[in-house]
Amino acid sequence: MTDINDLIKQMTLEEKAALCTGASSWTTTPIERLGLPELTVSDGPHGVRRVANVSDLISTSLPATSFPTASCMASTWDVDLIHSLGQALAEECIALKVDVILGPGVNMKRTPLGGRNFEYYSEDPYLAGQMAASFITGVQSKGVGTSLKHFAANNQETQRLTISSEVDERTLREIYLPAFETAVKKAKPWTVMCAYNKLNGTYCSENYRLLVEILKEEWGYEGFVVSDWGAVHDRVASLKGGLDLEMPGPRDRRVKSVAEAVRSGEVDESVLDESVRRIMRIVFKAAETSKGNSFDINAHHSLARRIAAEGMVLLKNDGILPLKDQQHIAVIGHGAEDAHFQGGGSSHINPTLVDNPFKELQKLAKNAELTYSEGYPAGSTFDQKLIDAAVINARSADVALLYVALPDSIESEGYDRSNLDLTPQEVSLIKAVTAVQPRTVVILNNGAPVVMGEWINGTAAVVEAWMMGQAGGGAIADVLYGKVNPSGKLAETFPLKLVDTPAQINFPGGNGEVRYGEGLFIGYRYYDAKEVPVQFPFGHGMSYTTFSYTNPKVSAVTFKDKDGLTVSVDVTNTGMVVGKEAVQVYVHDHKSELVRPPKELKAFTKVELQPGETRTVTLALDFRAFAYYHPGFQQWITENGEVDILIGASSADIRCIQTVKLESSLDLPSLLDRESTVREWMEDRRGKLALAPLFQQMTAQIKAAFGGGEEAGMDTLGFLMDMPLLGVLDFQGSALPMPPEDLVDGLLAQVRQN
């Protein structure tokens, strides 16, 4: 077993500094005299983008399986399936001699305009965290590492290299950090990648609070932190801020600056040694897995097809799907012949195979006549002739299948979307086709929500097929013909219009800052709180069968937070075909000191049921399921009181409610100070006890001085309660036994003693 500490003692200062900066675009610096090999990394997370020449940052990569993107993965709501995907990716990493794949991405979908949203899982931190943890454990179970990214608050492409995400502590803790926290604690990724942006004014690559105090110390992270490619501005500042490895390399000036900083005493050598230790630990761990050989291309293509089908969401269906005995099917849309299956940017894969959607449809529609019309061009230009030809085709058919894909020019890494619309050509095409053919099915290929108000009412069915991966063409055919019963559910809300979205007023920011003014209220949390109607809610997804929820139970009506709670419900397939249902559990706190969203997802599972079959689904809720982050206490807290357990098929389709009583086990310190209001004193357990002798006398004197009661037109008690205690005492002047300041300080002393 290699003694890393002994090796560090043998290293020169220059060798240590060199190890903390990449040797090439995709490799770390080897130290041959000490037997330390290089570490090879590759873009991901939907496939292995292995560049043959590690000195090339951007070039054609070696063939690999292009799996569905994260928006499709998350819509499976199937952690076991994502674990299998991770294992397949690891097998391809091994074959292509890659030690660490750069992914998964768990940033929140703060706005559906985010250009990179197809690479991220969800608007909900719990769902994103569970997906990421499963992905990571799948990859790392095969001896290949992952890089959890982009840490943190990387939620837009606009000015992504320099923008400062201005986020309050509670919002950061409850929305933008939990998915990272879950993945780190549950799955232990080998590396964590810091984001380009600043967080509250400090670059993430230099953010000691983020990288050291939270990630390494509070969460106990033991791997190393790597920069996003080009995210380092000052290598010495980033080293002090907790960044272990800068990529890409080589960067000789950066290496020299680190060595000089240690020699001058600006940086203690122990700080550098810690980064070296973290990197070496992972390098040696990666070397334990032999690399080379091949992977099963066909098996991985089949897995990609399965994931794509499981992630597709049946948004609308008037009964036309699954297709049955149609004799003439009009297949319309450029996306039917040229599959749109992945996004642009660093995750772009050179696929091993690509299913042609039209040809895959032909394989299942053996007795039907299929006629094809392009419908819209590859780009964003407008061509009325293509629409006219499609209308003629659709009018004479029994059903029209309209494959619609957003072009790369609208949705890609590097830029955000300007709107949520399909192209003008595509909108006009859908409206024209549905006007002559009411039996029209729209199949969407996109990475994030699109608005549908202009055209959805004319359709018979809508299938969200996402950026579906290289086998998605076959998966669409499987769903359309019922070979696969759709079971995907939305991992993000589809709004009716852009102006309804919570971040819109503050997006994309200006003057170098973007303020997260919506706070906790992103996605369904916002739409619920504001009672804003949506096109399709979070968690929505139809099936070719139906499910009933009955007999909800909880393990205890009254429970202590530290013990958690077990929730169960009987789910029955009440239809005629086998199907899968994603059962979702949300929590609603009746009352809390600080505002909370109306409901929050805290558990889910996916269950497969035969027709008529009933199965009891059981889910566990832990302390964090009931807690919220209190910035005053700087910790997660629970409060005594009633909590609703909401069991449903989506955030808007709650089937069962169980009300329980939570008993908090926390003994929190008092936050009272000289500025605290009377209400705050009376709501604080210790404060109420200390103030009680004075309270009755104080209220009587205030009423006498100012009048009170309804006849005076004044709520004296309400007026009193929301004033600082010190201010109330000031009004009593000579009636007090001592100056108000001394009296309040004495009460505070009592509070702190109890």
C-alpha cells in the first residue's frame, strides 16, 4: 500500500505545485520518479467524450454511447435505472482509458431559459440529489471516478464566467446546495468541480466558505476539488480558497506562482500539501482499475433505448395512443429523419450508433402506409412550402405524427434561451396540421420546457421525448405503439408563459450580478405559493393505464424528528396493461417561524404493477424531510406542530393526506437581543418566561396611555407586540425601576442563563 504522506515528504516544492495544475487539457501531472501516474479525465455526463489527443481541448472524440440527457434521466424517477447507466458509462471509461468522467451536473433549473438545463436534473433539490447519488454510485462501483458539478449556483449561461450569483444563506442551503450535499454524503464522488461564476461576490474557485468550510469541513468531503476548465483567475487565491486542481494545463506561470507563494510565506506549505494529498489519493485509487479492452456497443445502445423510453413523458392523450390499426400515418418533421438527440457544448458525444426515428417507426408499423414530409428546415428559417406539403400529407392520413425539435441555435451550452417558444415555423406547422388533422400526435425533442398555449388544444396527444440519446428514435416508436407503457414524469414545471416563471424579473441580471430575488420559491414551490396556473405541473405524466392510491398509513401520529416517519400507501393498477407509477411524497408544515413553501418533495419511488395488482409502497422520511434552514441559528431546525404528509401522482395531483404531529428534539439557543420585538420575546420559550412578570403591567400601562379596544379604533396589543421591547419600555419612563437599557440587558442575561 502506497504511503502518500511519505511520498509528499520526498516531493520538491515544484513537483507539488505542478501536481496541482493540469499537465494537458485532460490529464494531471505524473511524477515518474515517485511512481505517481497521470490521471485522465473526460467530459460527460451523458456519454464519454474522450478526445484522442489529450492536448486538444475541443476536437472530435472517440465513439461512445450517447445516453439521454439529464432532463430525460430525471424524468424516469428511477434511481436503479440511473445506477445502471452509471455502470455502463464506467465500462466505457475503462475501455477508453478514462479515470474520471466529468459529471453529473446537479445545478437547479432556476429558470427554464437556462441554456444548459438539458444537462441538469430538476428544479427540485431532493430529486436532483437522489438522481446524482445513484449516478455516482453506479459509475464508481466499477472503479471509475466522477466529478460532481458545477459547485455552486451555476444557473445561467449569460456571463457565466464572471457573473456573481447573489443568494441569501437560507435559499442557498435549501435550494442550491442540497443536491450537492446529498451526492457528497451519500455517494462520495471522487472529485467536485467548482463553477465559473462568483457566489456572493467571490469566485467559486476562490471561495473558502464554499470549498473548505461547507464542502470539506461541514460535509466531510475527502476527494479533491477541480476547477471548471478556465475557471481559475488567481492560482494562489484559489489554492488558499480550497481549490486543489486547476484545469486545463499546462500553465507554467501558475505553477511558479504557487511555489513562490509558499517560499515567501504567503501560503503555508501545509495548505499545498493538503491539496497534493487529496489529488494523490484519487490518482492512486484510479490506477487500481485496469484500463483498456472494449465495451458492448449493442448492449449499451439497448440500455440507452430503455432509459429514453422510461424518461419520455406522455403530457396529453385523448386516447389516440397507443397507435393500433391506422392504415395511413403521416410522419411529419425534420426530426423524424434527422434525430435531435443531444445538446451542444462540452457534453456533445460522437455516438456509436444513431436510431433513425422514421425507420424505427416503420419497423413497428408493419401494416401501415407511412408518408413523410419534412415540415420545417434544420435551422430557424421559415419555409411555407414545407408547411403546405405537410398539410396535404396530414389531411389524407388516419393520424399525423409530428416530430418537432428545437434547433441547436436556440438551446445549447454557452447561451441562454430568449424565450420558451418553438420556432415560428414549427408553431405554424403544428397549427396548420392540427387544423386539417385532429388526430395529430406531437413528439417534442428539447432539453427544457416549451410553451404550448398557441397550439396544444388542437392536438390529440403530446409526448415529451427530450434530448433522448442515440437510441431515442427507437424509444419513441416503442412508446407510440405501446411496446413500452410511458411512465416518465416531469422533473420540472412546464409554465403557461414565460412571464409566469419565478426568476424572470431578476434574470439574467446586470452590472455583474444576478439576484436570486425569488428566494426559496423556484419551480413548483413558486407556482403553489402564488396559485399560478401551469401547463403541466412538476411530477406530471400520463400512462396507458390508471392507478389508484388507497389505505395511506404513517408509522406514528405523533413522532420525534430524530426518529423520522415511515409512510405507506397501497397503489393499484386499475387499468388493462402493465404499467409503472412514480409515487411522490410531499411535506407541508402547518406553521413555522419563517416562511416555507406550501409543499416540498421529500420522498419518491417507482413501482411496476400488473393489471389489477396492488402493492404497498413504503417510504421513509428522516429529520431533514421536516427541517428548514434557519440563518439565525445557522443550522437545520424543526419546530413542534402539525405536518401534512401528501402522497400523490404529481405536485398538483395529491391522492392522500395524513396529518401528523412533530415533536422537535432540538434545544435551540435564544436569538433575542436589544432590538427584538415584544412578539419575539413572547414566542421565545426562555424570553417569555423572563418577560412574564413585566408583560401584564406593561400592556396595562400602554393601554392607559394610548387607549385601546375597538372603541378607540386601535389594536393596542397588536401595536405593542410588533414594537421592540426596548422601545415599549422607553414609553414608561419613570415608572420603571431602572433605565430601559439596563432592564432589557438584565432580561437578556436571564434568558442566556436558562
